[in-house]
Amino acid sequence: MEDYYQILGVSSNASQEEIKKAFHRLARRFHPDVAGSHKKNDDHFKKITESYQILSDADQRRHYDIKRIVRTTAESPKTHVKEAVDFAFQGFSEFLNDLLFKDTTQTSEIPKQGPHVETQVTVSFAEAYLGCQKSLQFKVPRVCSDCKGKGWPPKHPPQKCPECHGAKVRLAKGPLPFKRSCKRCNGIGQIQTQVCRRCNGSCLFTETETIEIEIPPGVNHETRLCLAKKGGSGFHGGERGDLLVQVTVEPDARFMRHGNDLKVTAPISMSELLLGTQIRVLIPGDELSMRVPAGADLGQSFRLRNKGFASVNKGNRGDLYVTLKLILPPQIPDSAIPLLKALAKIVPGF
């Protein structure tokens, strides 16, 4: 008897969400399109799919748990007696009611949301400041078009189980007869004789999709954007999963970001610093004019309100901080030296 919990790498009390996440992680890793198609990998992939089919269905999982506890207790009663006792008391009345009275022959295909897909996009510093459109190419699981998400070839559908004849359960003999899941078909009612060649029975097939996405102004490094219903296809009519896009912002040596504030260094000459002037300040995608008063200090920062990064989804903006950097001439003509000496005598601290 296969240990489906061990195959998926989850505990026996794992939630449905944990089981689903484990299945999608392993399915991506061992899918023939990724890991290559060979017998050992194909067999393991089939076990992963079979484990998820059983554990994701509440009725099948309950019957499997019963068989698992009984089997493990019989093989090693001292080790598993506590697990058997815990299981017996956990929801015993619900279990007994299902076992004796519930009609397990009727099941429905419940719509399930498709898997979420993660990818990444790289933008420049200017694109993060201004916002932009990006063409994004990513791999996404789709319901297999060959088998329509069934897992078997259309010309070779599953056969009715010869043991339960499609009833999914059998009547156990004894002083108190009760229904139990059919061992031959694991309570499915059908025996699958062949698997779809395209998806190898996983019901999914990976395709490459290209879409245009909006990068909002002010997006930060390692921000995760969520695009609803752009992920993997849903099952049984369920909605698509979400597309999660992690944004990488390339640095720019001319600028620095601190929160939503933008910091930049502006060059200024000695005469402009002493006399005051109007300077140009370059920011991504634009050029601003700023007044520097006479006698401004080197290293002094000037604040321009609402010229920083936009706050994503909030509407307000950060500020721009401009720091002055003195630029000296590379060479001073001999004729200017007497003038500078005279100026140094006249102007203290020059």
C-alpha cells in the first residue's frame, strides 16, 4: 500500500491547501516536460498524481486513512496504537455516520481554482519612476487540450471497475455489514487503462504565454504584483489562478531612492555658488529648474515637494532632494591667478 502522504511530503493531518501546494510543487518538478520522460520519472509522476487524486477528495481520503491506520497498526501495533486511538476518537460520530448510512456512490466534480504562477520582470530605474508597459513571457499550466483535463485519451476512457461494477464501494461482510471503499479502484468506480500521452495523465500541459502588463509608477524593487485570473487553468470550470510577478528594479548611478523620496546630485561652479543662480536638475524623464541662493553651502540639500516617486495605489508622491556638488575647472589660466589672489584678500574665506 502506497503512503500517499509520504509521496507528497506532507503530514497525515495536512490541510487541503498544504496538500494542493505540495502537489503543484512536485508536479512542476517531475513533469516530463521539465524532468524529461523516462520510466523512473514517469512512474514517480504517476504516483504524485494518484496521491493527489486520493487525498484531495474528502471521501476517498477518509477511506484511505482508515485502511492506512488499520494496516500500520497491524504491522507495528506498539508504534501506531496511539495514532489509531487518536484517529478513532477524532470525529468518530461523523465517521460512523458516513460509514453506515452515507451514499458514497454519488460524487460531483467541484470547480477548483487553477494554480498560481510566479514569474519576474526587470525594469529600469526610470521605468520604475514613470511606470511603463512590459511584454511578459511565462510558462503556465493549462488544462490539457487533448484529454480535456480528464487524464486519459478520448478513445480509451476508463472502464467500469470489475469488482464494484462502478458503485465505488463494496459491502463488507460481518456481524455489522457496512460499506467500504473498493480496493480495486480506490473508490473511484473506474479503472484507467491508459493515460493521455500529452499530459501523461496529469490533466495539465505547460504552455508559453505572452501578455502585456502595466508597471505602475513608483513600483519598488522586489515588489510583487498580483494579476488576478492570469495563472493556471481551473479544474471542472473553476477560475484561473493568479499570476504573481516579482519586479526587479535596475539601479541608476545618477539617482538614489529612499522610500518614495528621490535623491540626486546637481553640479554647480564656484561663481554660481557664490553669486546664486538658476540650475537645471535632471530627473527620470524630465528636467526641472531650481533657484540656488547666493552663498549656499556645499552639500546642502534642497527639497522639491511632490517630485519623488509615486506611492503605488495611494496617489501621493514623495519629495525630490537635490544636493549641490562643486565642480572646479580642470585648469586655471595664468592670467586668472592674480585675480584669484586679489579676490582671496577681499572676500574672507574664499
